[in-house]
Amino acid sequence: MKIAITGSSGLVGSALVPFLLTGGHQVIRLVRQASETNNDGTTSILWNPEQVQLNVTELEGVDAVINLAGENIAGKRWTDEQKKRILDSRVKGTSLLARTLSQLKQPPKAFFSASAIGYYPPNGDQILTETSAAGTGFLSEVCQAWEAATKPAEDVGIRTIHGRIGIVLSAKGGALAAQLPLFRWGLGGRIGPGTQYTPWIAMYDLIAAILYCVMQESMRGAANLTAPGIVTNQEFTKTLGHVLHRPTFLPAPAWALRLALGEMADGLLLPSLKVVPERLQQAGFVFTYPQLEPALRHLLAQ
């Protein structure tokens, strides 16, 4: 397949591109500075959502589009300016892409556009599936606007998947990489009460699930990209400490997190989201790492 990707240099995109190339797919990167051929065998085309720049003819003949671009949600404290950057980076880029795809003479068969589990409201220990209602608050509003921005592509019949991604486990970046130094020094501990459910997915399963969504005709609409073996933060903490052979006695109290991070603490770290991948499993996707401990041992070579 010929697959175009936004966000190809990000944490997920950097793992997805070689995965696709190894599978024999042709990869086209949508980037700010385009070159005809890259060193890894991919090609690039220019796009700039802020300047509404994307040449429709360059996407003709593409079989699928994977949209991963967006400002790092956890990169900076959530000031009003940063929140606008987070929203705009997702909605403007997705809207431009969807409008462009809707104008193609030969539109792609599939459009996978990333979203996040922040779509859902904190719900204690109640299970959240793809049919659960949306939440309120900043992250949910971002996810709803992000998903709504794909409408021009959906309106012309392009099969569109909203991949609601959980916490991605990777030793190269993201939440796990940020925690590893503290845990390796024996300074790790639960976050807040520890009773909140923390939906996660191993990087290998995530990139495999993205391709599965693209190729599987039955996949459309929302799809939770989270592992079935969901755990609480306390269970995650104990498992990570066990894998690293380190104690986990130093909790991060909720009040301290709110003091340090402001609104981000309640948006990212403290809500309980018991999200399950119902549609992926119904469609026949098989997780390589459905449970946390084997996933961590593989990622950390333990």
C-alpha cells in the first residue's frame, strides 16, 4: 500500500514508519520541509496547516492516510496559550487534511486519524467502550473537536477511524521514559491515590493496531487503542518496580501534582479511565502484549 503519514517524526510515527517499510509498504511523509527522497526510502510532500498549504494533486493515488500530528500534550504547563496551541495543532491539521482528501479524484480507502482516551470522562471503575459518552473539560473538548475535523473526508465516503490512544509504553519517550530514571533510582511511587485506572498500550501493539485499522474493512469510527490488561496506577507502579527490582515507596500526592502542574494534573495524571479495546477485539485483532508485566519486560529488556 501507498500510505501518507503526518507526525512521522514523533514518538509513534518514528516507530510506525520502519514498521510499514519492513512490511513492504510505500511511505510518504507530510512534512514542513519537503524533499523528494529521504535516506530511509520514504518520500515527502509539503504541508503547513497554519498557512493552509497542502497540494491536493500530490496525494492522488494514496491508498491510506495516517494522521498523527499534534503538539505534545504533556510538553508544557497548560497556560491559555499552550492550550490553544494543543487544540489548533490537531484541529487545523486534521481539517486541512480531511478537506484535501475530500477533493481527490481517487480518494484513499482509509483515513486513520489519532485521538485519545481523554475523550472520555473520569468514571471510577466503570468500563468505558467506544459507545460511552464524551466527557467535559479541556482534553475531552480537544478530542471531540479533533474527531469532528475529519468530517469532510467521512462525508465523501472515506472509511475514517478515530484511534483513541491510551498511554503509549516506550523506553524512547512518553510517560514511561519520563518515569524510568526515578524508578531506577528507587524513588518511584504511585501517583495521587493510585486507585485510578491507567489505560496503556505497548508501542509494538499500537503500531500494529494502527495498520490493522487501516487494512480491516470493518474498522470505522471510534476505536480504543489500549491493552485489554488494564491496571490501576498502584498496580502499574508495583509492576514497574518489580520488573526493575526497585522499591516503590515514594508516592506523588495529588496536591503536590496540582501545585506543580496545575490543570494538567487533573487532566492527565489523576483521572480514572477504565477504557477497553472492544472494537479492536471484536474485529479480531490479537495483542502481542495484552498484559503489563510482559510488555514492560520486553520494552526494558528485563
